[in-house]
Amino acid sequence: MLLPDKASLEHTVLPAIGAFRRGDMEGARNLLRISLQVMFVRAVNTIILASDDFVGILPDDDPLLKKCIDPMDALVRETIMCARTDSLRP
């Protein structure tokens, strides 16, 4: 697992959430795109959007969004995997 570094968190991730909460969708989109691109440059293949605030900021046809996973989808997938593993135990 790779998390955003402190500088990315302080200068792109948190400001993106702030812009979204203020209703500045253009600012939120730009900052989110920057933070996602920084993570992809660091050799990340897929990103779990760990905040519900990020879901819906980017348009559905945004190429960056295709490499991201909704946090609820990630939770459901992990729950199913755990349930399958538990069902295989004697």
C-alpha cells in the first residue's frame, strides 16, 4: 500500500476536499487530478479513493477515474474475499 506523501496530502489532497466542500468543483477536479497523477508517477496502478468526498468529483468519462476504485466497492470486494476464505476453513 502506498499513501500520498505529506507534501501531496497538504498541497493537493486536502485542498481538493476543501474546494469540493466549498462548491468549487473546478478547483476540486484540478487538485484531485494532480494528486492522482502524482500517485501514478510513483508507480501506483490502481487507487482506492479513500474518501466519499472524492467519488463524483471527476466526470464518469475521465481516464484517471478508470484507474480508481470507489471506497465502498473496495470494502465490498474485501468482505466477499474474507467470507469466501472463512467458508473454506474446516
